[in-house]
Amino acid sequence: MASSPKLNSKIPEGTIDQKWSKYRSTVHLVNPANKRSLEVLVVGSGLAGASAAASLAEMGYKVKVFCFQDSPRRAHSIAAQGGINAAKNYQNDGDSTYRLFYDTIKGGDYRAREANVHRLAEVSSSIIDQCVAQGVPLAREYGGLLSNRSFGGTQVQRTFYAAGQTGQQLLLGAYSALQRQVGMGAVELCARHEMLDVVTINGVARGIIARNLITGEMEKHFGHAVLLCTGGYGNVFYLSTNAMGSNVTAAWKAHKKGAFFGNPCYTQIHPTCIPVSGDHQSKLTLMSESLRNDGRIWVPLKKDDTRKPTDIPENERDYYLERRYPAFGNLVPRDVASRAAKERCDAGYGVGSSKKAVYLDFAANTERYGKTEVAKQNIHNPSKEQIMALGKEVVKEKYGNLFDMYQQITGENPYEVPMRIYPAVHYTMGGLWVDYNLMTTIPGLYALGEANFSDHGANRLGASALMQGLADGYFVIPYTLGVYLSDEVSRMSAEKGKADSIETLKTNHPEFEKALAEQTALITKFLTIKGTKSVESFHKRLGLIMWDKCGMARNKQGLTEAIAEIQALREEFWRDVRVLGEANEFNPDLEKAGRVADFIELGELMCKDALHREESCGGHFREEYQTEEGEAKRDDVNFAYVAAWEFKGISNWELNKEELVYENIKIAQRSYK
Amino acid sequence: MGSGNGELLNLTLKVWRQKNSKAKGSFETHQLKGISTDMSFLEMFDVLNEKLISENKEAIAFDHDCREGICGMCSMYINGRPHGPKHAVTTCQLHMRSFKNGDTIIVEPWRSIAFPVIKDLAVDRGAFDRIIASGGYVSVNTGNAQDANNILIPKTAADESFSAAACIACGACVAACKNGSAMLFVSAKVSQLALLPQGQVERKERVLKMVQQMDEEGFGNCTNTGACEAECPKEISLENIARLNREMIGASLT
């Protein structure tokens, strides 16, 4: 199989461990004086966006940052809980750049690009250094050194953390770096702004159209490069662990302007989330994977066992992950753990009133911690209560905020009874196709963090999203952007003084006017349909189709049906949606209408991608393709490629393939047994 | 599921409606029936908004995003208390099991000169971003850092710094304060960095700049009432304000 001529991944020459270092020392640079006249638009202010914007402004570029929230600090990276991976080997347990690289490729079920992943592993260590220098209060040991814990899919302790609020602390670090540049006038902040389109001139990205969400004003912004750091699209499922506002609009509009969409069907279903409690449910809440360090997952051995979990004795419990995967136990990767939970629940062993939940139980490890504390504190002949009380203190320190959150939502005390958990949509590995430079198929348009497809293959390992977002923003884009912008400098110099040049016209260019008119017309259209059904109701219906037919398990018939149902839903949406209020005011319902319209189109592409990929890999599980033991069965002969979809019109896409070549890691059946 | 036991509530809601920052606002009364006690407060608002839309009435604008109590976007003033009746809980994590059948619930936006109302229950908290931009950081450019373990930090200092850094900048402290003071917010950031070795170099400059910006934004003065601490969903301690005052004295004297 050869890659499509439309896709040039621009992977540098050389051995895997030399590609990035050689590239960094030989790429074209932009001199400081020229940087001052180059404008970069950064859309999204999460880990990738904030770190990129701050770093580029420090280098001297003129940067504008856009976010739809009221402050860049609210981006959904803030909600990441468990930790961030880095190959520091501080624990002396055999970690290395190569091992992080290997774990990530294997965890991604051999569907990620080797060169990108190796670079990620290489820069991981610098991320921790950078964050600590900013004053991010990561967890420490008593001796003052940084603390680590384990995450799924690895056998080393390489995860750095700040209680269950690692994303918050890392984002606030990047946010403070960003605000420092705002204060210095190097970054212009456009909060409560939503990007509605990318503006291309002769196929090259030259800026964006954004709506001021407070006044409704439609704005044109020029940029020599546009960086989409807009996160993932999990909200296509309606219920997910994403924030309510998380959306695909920026990426989707870019897709419709020519950016190929990579592997849209690769969705991560996270195994440990609080189960749905009723029809009113608006979102799902994750219980961090870090809990699997100390929580044991089980269901009763008997079907429909209605006893309280604490009344079920040890020998009548099925610790099914420990049983099926003795080597990794409760720390198997997310896709494996999610499917195993679904399998038990589908077989009738689920717990709770919905029977769609399993237990995550901390009793055994609470007792273990209690015994350690008892020994530390020289307490002789402690009572069981004393041991458990001390153990609970340790558990509280590690996961206190998660336990509190669980109790708030469910009304149950997880220190006393096991948590009930079930898988939920959490992350999307797919995203805009990018080359090694993180550039999409539209020159000048980049995608960073979860918005791109690049590093996690078909399944992301825990604590790697924070790593990738910050790697892209702090340590990759500052180098790779220069490759493109150094050419821009030559173009600008050649065009200097010409009346009709891009540099002279900037946002007065007719293409900006055209894009502005199109987006304004779209807003008017939403408001004039005056149908009978709310935006929310369409979103819910889309979510149900996606979850039932393009969720944890997929098959040909379901996907075919889903495509037809989504097409019908789209037609109904444009005929019968009801959006009230006005265009020139703060109008959250109108904002949501645009996002749902884009989700509907994306949903169809996800199903199309899932249908065409006739294999199972990572988070993409096709029921027709599984081993006798129910594990995902890849087809490396026919599907070892990135599916990059080119938009050709509504319901019309062309598939382009990027062949995945494994030169350093032997491609093999994943085993966590 | 949960401990709601399937109980359903009938409620009267009095909600603040205001077209924009310049318009005059007023309360609007709504009746809601059959609200599950397992719902979150914002899910109850979702139900209300769906009802309004079905009646061809404009939905109530309110800020919210993560619905996990961490982004700091939600901001309702419920029955006279920021984030409602429960201690250490954001509005999005408040659940209807905290209310009783037949309750009347009054919902207002944050009220502070420094937080102008945008529409209905949504306010503009840009002042907080500007305070951070004035000095709430360590001036370190990307790529200059030493190995992270070269900086040893006692666990107690790291933990205390983290407790201050847990602030979500929701603005409940300002809304709770009779003076509309932002001291708890500012002191949390000052403390986080003052407690760490990385924050020492700019320690004095930082506190002076941040307090100056806070004053310029129109926040009121602190009179040590403690309402901020009582209402803070993240339990940011009043001790941070004491530390800020010490930092101010230290910085002003030299």
C-alpha cells in the first residue's frame, strides 16, 4: 500500500532517535525583527492553545488568542484529573524515552505514526521541568522530590500529578504564562469569541471569522498562520465527559474548507465514569483512571445479585480484569477495560438499578494503607476501625476531590461503599490530519492537541493527553511553525507595496468579505427557520444514534442504519429547528445551534469511517472482527493506515490513505495478559 | 439510582432576567413540576429552558461549562448564597436532593460593580484575568527550565501551595462579600507563588502589582468578615488573606 499523493507526512530522514534533534538544529528560522510583523491566530486556550500562544509570544510573534469561554482558564483541559506522563525515570523503575514511545504505540494498537510519537516521548521530560519552573504545585514526596503514580497500559510509574486536579494545575500554569504575555501586550485576548470559519486565499489559511458572543458582532481576523487548539469532538455523543461547550465547529469548518479529517471513528470510551442516572442527564463525570491504582473492579459472581456490595463475600466476587489480564490487572488500557465492563453487564452481571454499572472498590487498598500508617505511627494492636480510619486518610489525600465529587453526584459515600462506574465517551483520538509539522492539508493552518489525530493511534493511554497538548504547544510548534513562516517572510517581501497584495489588503481582501457574508447568512438562517424542536432535542437524538450504533461496539448493519438516520436528522434539523432570540446579542442557544449542526455532519463521517474500517483496533471495535476471547482483531495487511477524509460536499467524502510504516517497533497482537 | 429514591419535586423559581448590561432587570417567576432529586441544579435549569423554548420564550442565559465543579464558569446566586445552600459545592455540583418539595428558589447573578451583568445570570469576570495578567505568574519563558527535581520543595509547602492554587476563579468570594472584595481570589494566587521557591524572585513586585490592579478594577476593600471563605466552593482559606497582608507590608517597607 502506498500513501495518497495528497498526503505528505514530511517525516524527517534519519534514525528514530535522531529525527527530531536533527530537524530542530537544521530547520529554517525566522529572525527576531521579522517575527514582530508575523501574526499568529490561536483558537482555543486549553493546554495546547495556551502553551502555544505563550511560547510564540515569548519568541516575538504577534499573537491573538480566541476562546468561547469567559476566560482562557476555563478551557476543558482544566478538568483533566489524574496526571501527565513523562519519561523521567525518577522512580528508577526502568523507564526511558524508548519505553514511553513503545507503550504509546502499543497502547494505540499500532495505528499511530512512529516519528510523532517518538518526538512526544523525547520532549515529555522538558514539559515537567517547564511546569515546575512556572510554579505548578505537583505532588511531592517528603524528601521534596516529585511523586509519581501508575496509569493504565504501563508497568512503570511515570505519571506526575497534583491530587485529582492535574489538568487544572497545568492549565493554570500555561494560563499564567499566557496572561503574562497579555499583560505585556504581546498577546491580544479575545474571550467569549467563537471561530466560525477559516478564511483561505488561494487555498492558504489567512485568518478566521469569529463571532463576539456578547455583542453578536461578526469579526474578521487576519493571521499569517492559524492554530486550531480546539480540543476533541466527544460531545457528538451528547453524553460525554466533555464540557458542555466543547465542540467540533472550528475543526469542522476547517475540514469543509479543505483540511482532511483523520480517523474520525477512533473514540475513547473511558471505563470509569459515574453511570447515567436518568433522562435529565446533561453530561457524564469521569472518575480518574488513577483510581485504578488503588481501586479493584468487580461484579458479583451471581447474576442479578441484589445484596449490598459490602455484604457480598470475597469468594462470590468476580475481579474480572485481574482474572482476564493477570499481568496488567486493573491497569489494562482504557479500551480493554471498557469492553470488559460492557461484556460483564451485557452478560447480566451488572449492578445498580440500571444494571449498567460495575464496582470500583477501595476497601482492600484502604486497609493496606492503614496498616502501613499504623506501622509508621508505632501503633500496637490497632483495631480494624483504627486501620481503616488511617487508610481513609491516605486515600483522601490521593483522591479526595474525586471522592467528594462522586458523593455530590450520587449521594453515596465511596469511602464506605464501592463506587458504581460505567464506561463513557471521554476523548477522541481522531482529528484533523496533520503532518510532522502539525500542519493540516491547508497550508498555514495547524492543529494541536486533541484537535489533531496524530499521536494516540486508535486508543490513548491515560495521562498522555496532557502530555501531548503541552508537547505540541511548548516544544513542537515553536520550531515547526518557523518552517512555514520563514517562507512567508519571503512572500511578504516580494509583495511589499503592491496595492492588491494580501499584506496590503489583509481583512479587506474579498475572500474575507465572502466568508463573513456566508457566516452571517448562516446565523440568519438558524433564526429564521422558526421550527418546532429545540436545538437540545436534536443533539440528544444524534447522541443516541451515535452511542447505540457507533459507540463501544459497532457492526455493519448498525452503522449503515446510523448513516441513514443521521441524514434524516440533518434534513429535519434544517427544516424544523427552533432558535429564539436575536443575532446581535448574547445568545447561548444560537451558539449551540451552530455546534449541533456541525456535530450532525461529523456524526455521519464517523459512521462512514467506522463502516469502512473492517477490523477492530483500540477504541474502534467492530463486532465482526474479534478473536475467540473477544479481543480486538486488527487487520494489518489491509488497514495499517490513517484514513484521511477529504470533504467533497454534504454526505460526500473521498478517502485518502497514509500508510503507517513501523521501522522500530515490531507490530504485534496487543497482549496485556 | 443515587439516593434520590425517585422522589419528584414541584418548585417555584424566581429568576433574574436582564436583557443586557444596560437594561434594567427584574425577577420572573416559573413553576416547575416533577423535578428528579437526582438532577443537578443546572439540569433543572435545562428542563426549565426546554420548557421556555417549547412555549416560544427565550431561554435563560447562564454561564456553565464543565459541570464537574472545576472550570469555575457557573455562577448563580441561589437563595442569597453564591452557589447555593451547600458548603464547598459549585452550582453545577449542587443537586436537587438539597431541596424540598414546594420550595421557592430565588436565583440571581453575581452582583458586583467589577462584574457587570452580560445577560440574565451571566456576568463578565474579565477583571480576574487582568489581575493575573498584572503579575500572577513566574516570569519564565518556555525552554529555560532546569531539571524539575533540582528544586526540592518540602511536601508541606507544596501541599499548602496546591490548596491555594485550587481556586477556580468563579467569583463567589466577590459575590459573597458585602464590600465586593476580591481579596480571597488575589491572595490565593499570591500565596501559591509566595510559598514556592520559584515564586521568590518576583515576590514583592507581584503582590504590589496584583493589589494595584485589583483596586483599579473597582473591587471593594476587605474588612475580614470571612463570608468569602464560608462561601468558597474550593474552601480557599482566609489565612491566604492574612498572608497577602503580610506580603503587602513586606513589599511596601522595602
